[in-house]
Amino acid sequence: MKSRRFLLIVLLVAVSNIFAAPKVRTNNAWAGAADAARQQRISRAAEGLREQLIARRRDLHMHPELSNREERTARLVAEKLKALGLMDIRTGVARHGVTAMLVGGRPGPVVAVRADMDALPINETKDVPHKSQTPGVMHACGHDVHTTVGLGVAEVLAGMREDVRGSIKFIFQPAEEGAPKGEEGGATLMIKEGVLDNPRPRAIFGLHTEPNVQAGQIGFHSGPAMASSDTFTITIRGKNSHGAQPQLGVDAVVVASECVLALQTIRSRRIDPLEPLVITVGTINGGSRFNVIASEVKMTGTMRTLNNQVRERSVSLMRETLQNVTAAYGATYELSMEGSNPVTYNEPSLVEETLPTIRGVVGAENTLALKPFMPAEDFSNYQKVVPGFYYFLGVGNRARGITAGWHTPEFDVDEESLVVGVEVMSNVLLDYLERHAGDK
């Protein structure tokens, strides 16, 4: 009897599995088909915007505006967002920032996407039809691309609003390159003025051009992506005397020279050699006449690292080094740190869950793990508040000679990247909302 009962149970389980298995496979197939259909819809919409994206990027490129002066750019952004029917459009945030909400047709969480808008004080030398019309000002870092892609994403997703599960907060930011001296600006001021509140997004995404990555490719980092950035000013004070009687003074030029050399030993001898660190003195100014011992020298520079603990330790060592060197010569010093950004840190779990989406759009072979960069990004300030993923949009084209780096007068982009940027970011945002629809 026990044997018959056992056989009956085995038979029932087997029958149950036979009927259950196809159901699971069918559900997965339905989900896969839905994802594929949505991806194709986004791809068609992004391709349909191609000419518009190119025209907008070229217009922005011809009319660049410096940090905290992005009046025309902000106006164009706000007008476009209004025309798309986005809600809660705010202008004048952190001077010229613009934010807006796209509320989806289905309930869900909130995610944010950021694009920066400012240009650089660089004179463009590349001879293109859309060359900057503002002498001495140029989009030499690709923020015209970032703004164009951001508006393209807003247009694509506004056109499929009924399928958006949740809401998307669009943040168009001024002054990423740094506010003019004496002014506040950039991400820190945007945050201070509430762009991450009411409602607070669960995560934030952003992208940056990368000329060393080819158009059609996406580069990414998990963990540290870009370095912290600290701007420092060092003032060395000595004592005037005649240039022929140095024993009567304290030569601030000599002391400053010793300080420059001594500061380099922080990297070479006092910090773990496996930890990236750069301490660069970029300017030295002092003295009043060829035959006068200088009483004061001012130096400015930057410090970069990929580890916030190394950052704090290095500032302490800078003070210690300057104190000891100046004391040895009978001089004094002042050190001020300003214009700081933390490490741009991509939350590994957010990167891991997003990569399948990116690979699904551009292909696994075009999704590239990159080494961290020592340049800095104020996107890092958003990541101190909510988890963030900042990835890199390939804009290079070696065959066409588009290889110049950021912040150079020859910088250019392959405009094929515009469609790719819109397609990838649109999928990234929608997939994030779908994955986290049930989160509490």
C-alpha cells in the first residue's frame, strides 16, 4: 500500500511539473517579447529624431555659454520641455538650471537623469560649419551633446508616456565646469535648492562624451569612475631685502620652489603607490623686481584622487609639508582648499543591474569596462545623496580623425552618437523603473 501511495505522489508531481513548466517559459517569453518590442519602439523613435538632434546640437555648439551664464541654453531647454507637456517645470534653479517631471501612465518609483549645459573659455580652432560664434567660448567637453541627448530622451519618453511605470525627473544643470570666482553654482547649488527633493529619486543617471571610445560604444566603471577634485591656493610669506643682500631677507621664491618639490614626495613617498594621486602646482606668481628678494609668492594647483580617505590624508600631509619647509627657512604659509568635488562613484549594484540594458542596446562587444579617469565631475555630488551611475558615450571616430580630447580647441564628436545616446538612456531609465516598480 505504501509503495502504491508513493508511486501516486510521484505521478502527481510529475504531471504538475509538466503543466507548470510551459507556463513559466511562456511568461518569460512574453516578458522578453515585451522588452524587445519596447526597445524597438525606442530605437525607431530615436532614429526618427536624428536630424532634429543634429540640428539642436549644432545650434547649441554655435552658441556656447560659460558657467552661470547659460541664459539662451536654459530658455531653449525650458521651451522644449514645455512643448513636450512635462510637468512641474522649474527655471532659474541655481541661476540657470531647469528641471521637469515626466509622470508616467502607470504607478511606480521616481528616477532622475542629469545633463549639463555650460561651455568653456576656449577658442575653437576646428573648421566646421557649426563652429562657435562666440569668440573664446566653446563646447569643448561635449555638454552640447549632453543637453541634446537629455532633450531627446524627454521627447522619446513623452511619446510613450502611457508605458512609463513611475516618473522621471529631468535635471538640466548649469556650471558643471565650475562657477566664476565669488559665485556659487553647479551640482552643489542645484542640490542646495532642492532638485533631489519633492520627490526624491531612488537613483540618478548621467552620461558624458568620451572621444577615446568610438561612436556606437558605451564605456562604464563600477565603483570609482572619476577623481575627486580640490583646487588649492598656497601663499608663501618671507621678507623683502635687496637682491644682493639675501641674508637680510627671507626669499619667498626659494621657499616656494622647495615647497613645490616637497609636495611631490607626498605622492612618491607618503601615500600607498597603488592609490592614484595627483598634486599639481599650476601657477606660481611672486616678486616685484629683478633685484628685490620677494616677500610673497602665490601658487595655485589641483589635487586628484580616487579614494576619499587618500584625499583627506593628502590634505593633512600638504599642511604638514608646507609647515615644515617654510619653518626651515623662517617663512610662513597659508593653504586654502576650494572648488572641491568628491570621487564620482558608481554604485556597483546599480551598475550591475543596468549593464544588461546597455548591452541589449549596443551589444556586449560595444559595452566597455574602462579604467578610472583622473579628471573630475560634479555629478559626484548627486551620488552623495542618492545612488548614481555615470557612464560614457562614445563620440570618437578614428577613421574621420575625431580623436581630440576634452578641453582642447580641436574637440569634436561623431554625431552618430546622438541617436545612440538617446536610445541607451531611454532604455536605461525605463528598465530601471520596471525593475523597481514593486519596491517599497
